[in-house]
Amino acid sequence: MIEIKNIHKIFNSGQPNQVNAVNGINLNIKSEEFLVIVGANGSGKTTLLDLVAGSVSPTSGTISIDNEDITKLQDYRRSKWIARVFQNPMSGTASDLSIIDNFRLAAIRTKPKGLSIGINDTFKNQIKEKISTLGLGLENKIEQQMGTLSGGQRQALTLLMSVMDSCKVLLLDEPTAALDPRSAEVVMRTADELIKDYRLTSILITHNLKDAYKYGNRVILMGEGQVVKDLDAGKKKALKQNDLFDWFG
Amino acid sequence: MDFYLTALLQGLCFSALALGIFISMKIFNIPDITTDGSYTLGAVVTAVMIKHQQPVYVVLPAVILAGGLAGALTGIIHTKLKINALLAGILVMTGLYSVNLTIMGTSNIPLNSFPSLFTLWHISEDPNQNTFWIVAVFVIAIILIIGYLLKTDFGIAMRATGNSESMIRALGVNTDRMKITGLALANALTAVSGYLICQNQGFTDISMGIGIVIIGLGSVIIAETLINWLRITSVWLSLLLVLGGSVIFQMVLAITLDIGVDANLLKLVTAGFVLIIVSLPRLNFKGR
């Protein structure tokens, strides 16, 4: 599904503050695989995710999705396959817009945004129904501005928004980092359910080793811009939570 | 009373400019001051074309196109060359001065002897009232168009671009193109104000745009204060309040002149008035 070949990303090349964020990573992520990436700060996790999303372009190497080379494709063109949940709840939603406006944009992620009014009663009811599945009681607040919601509510809605339009790849960049433990759990559980229901290929970056243990069917450890450990589904099942903690010991 | 009617007319004519500033500043979050240039450009294109016996309904699309081009240019400089929006606007505005002067060939064109938008229909005997009805219909048509636009999928994407760029890019929108389109739209509206004002006052002058951006800013800030105060989220009401802001602004200036303040001090009064509106919501009279 996603093929990353010998990818490098060097920031500030040739300057004293040169950073080799990603150092020749090769990854082949199969369809419906749920890959969890762990690693210390500065190990290149987020850069790797940005490379897949297209918000950062690689110094060398190639990335392809469904055998299509997307290395040179701008991030907004990759939205055809990829939906994204950011670390900061503010980044994934537009605060000044209403919930329904946010969902409208998400519903036409892969389509052109034309000069017709897309929000009608049918659409509203459809969204209300979807939102009610979250069980957060937000279905009657769809005209409310996104900015009035809590971080947890916004992340949960962002997740739901990502499956509003056809989506193959879901990128989760520490989606629960800014949330309290309870909201974090709601968000992670929602993510896991959506990934299974919509059979998404997904990548999760997390610092929460319990989440890394609990979710996903493949886990990699990154260090200094490289893949240090790579456990597939079988090995991940055999893995104990303490083994994960030992990786950082 | 006629004095205030004139101010009302000015306010209506300037409301297109205020809507332009509303789009660039509030919707796209871009401080665009191409305004001074594109407003004059609108008036210049109008004057030259009217002088060459072009009917006003042919002039209007040309004005929109000219303003749009000016805005798009600022947008391209800002997004593609990654130059600060303020500087991009200043560059285009400065360049436009020469362009305007070249198109005009002179620094002033009187239009009184030519037919205008306001002589096209005769609704009322009184020329000012006649102008009022025509410009009112014109402005309401603009608000209907902009309001509809902001409600469409494209419009929602526009609003999201100024609000959360990371989100809207992840949702498949080319934000550079969106900003260029937005600035083109904003400056097309600004040029339309030039089109209206020069026909209303009966001449185009090369210096008529100097400092005009403050009128748009002031109107939008009045509107914004009201929007926040009344907690308005409706797009339609916001646009109407921008129109209201533009009229209030001109009324305040008219009152200032009416109570005998020296006309030479008008720009100072304008700046002071905008300062007061900006600072009012920030002042806390009750203390902490």
C-alpha cells in the first residue's frame, strides 16, 4: 500500500545547524496495516509522517501509494488517499467555522470545492447521525463553532471527519498528546474502531507506550532517523508491555 | 439633511471596499493594502472608459477585471515569492500609482458631462435620491452575491483557509491558489468602490485613493465590534454589518464636519476615530 524507499530528509543542509531528520528509511506498509511508531523526541517520527503526508518533501528517496509515485505530489493533492489527524486539535479543524461547515469540507476532501451550496437538510441529518455514533452528545450542536469545543471533542470529530470521504490512509500524529487521560482513551478507541470499520491503512505516532502496546498490528522503534526495531503482527502479539518500556530503558 | 444623504451615499459606495477588506482581513487573515491602488484603478478605468463613450454596464466588468488582476498580483507575490503580505500589497499599490497615471494621461478627469450609472434610470426627481436607490440596489446585489459565495463549498473552503491552513490543505485545497483568488475578489470589490465613487462625485483624481484603506479598515472594525458584541455567527448578518459599518463611518465624518471641525483635520479625525473603535472593546472600565 505505502512504499517508502531509501528516504532521506536533511534540514538546513550544509549549515552548522544541519539536521539529518530521516536517514535512509525503507518501509513497506501493507494494506490495512496499523503501524505504530515509537521513539524518542528527535528520532524523526514526525518528519517521516510529514513526508508521507507531503507537507515536507524528501531530500532523496521515493514514496508511493498503491504503486503510484507520490514523491513530488503536494500535500493537498495527496488528500485523495490520505486523511490526517494532528497533534494539536486546532490544526485539524477550523475553529471559527461551525461543526457542520467543518464536516462539509471533510465530506468533499477528494472532490473539488465548487460554487454550489452543499449543506442541506439531508446532509445535516446524515452528519448528525454520524456524530451521534461518537456518543459525545454533539449531534445537536452542529451549528456551534468548532472553537467552542474541548480538545478531546475536536480530536474525536477530526477522526470522524477523516472517514467522511473515501480514505485509504489515516495518519495519526500523537492525536492524544494534548488530551486528558479520559478524552485520550475515547479518541484512541474511536480511532481503532474507525480503522477497523473502514479497513484503513494507518500510521500512529505515540509516546504513550500503553497505546503502542494496545493498538496496531505492527510496531517500529525509530532512533536517529532510522528504523531501529520492526515487529510485525506475530512478533507484536508476543511482545509484552514491559519489553516496550525496556526499549527506552 | 442633504449633507447626511451625501454621507449615506458615500457610505454605500464605500461598502464594496469595506467588503473587500472584510474578505482579505477577516476571512483570509491577510493584511492587504493593495486597496489604495486598486480603488484608484477602478475609478481610473471607469473615467477613461466613460470618457471614451463606453456604457457603464460595459465599464463594470472591466473594472472588476482590473481590480481582480491587481489583487491576484499581490496574491502571487505573497504566496509564490513568499513575501510578507503587507510588503506585497505596498509594492503593487506603489506600482499601480504609475499605472493609473499612465492610463489616465492626466491627474484629473471630470465626468460631470457624461452619462453615469446614476443617470441610467430615473426613479426620483431629486438626483441624490435617484443615486440612493440605484446604489442601494447595487450594493444589496453585491451582498447577495458575496453571501451566496461564502455559503457554497468553495466559500467554506475560503473561510477555512484563513482559519486553519494545515487543516484545509489536508482536506485537499491548494491554499496558495485560494489566497490568490481571495485577494483578487477583495480587490475587485475595492475597484467597484472606485467605480461607484467616481461616478457619484463626478471626477477621478489620481490621489483619490491615498489613505483610503483606513475607510475599509474602520468600517470592518466597526462591524467586527458589533459582531463580537452581538455574538453573530451568521454570514448574512456579518455582511450587512460591514455595510452598516461603512455607513456609520461616513456618518461620523459628516457629523465631524457638521459641527465645524476644519476639513483639513479630517484624516486625523478618521485615524482617531478608528483608534477609538479598535481600543473600545479592549478597555475594561470596571477594572480587574
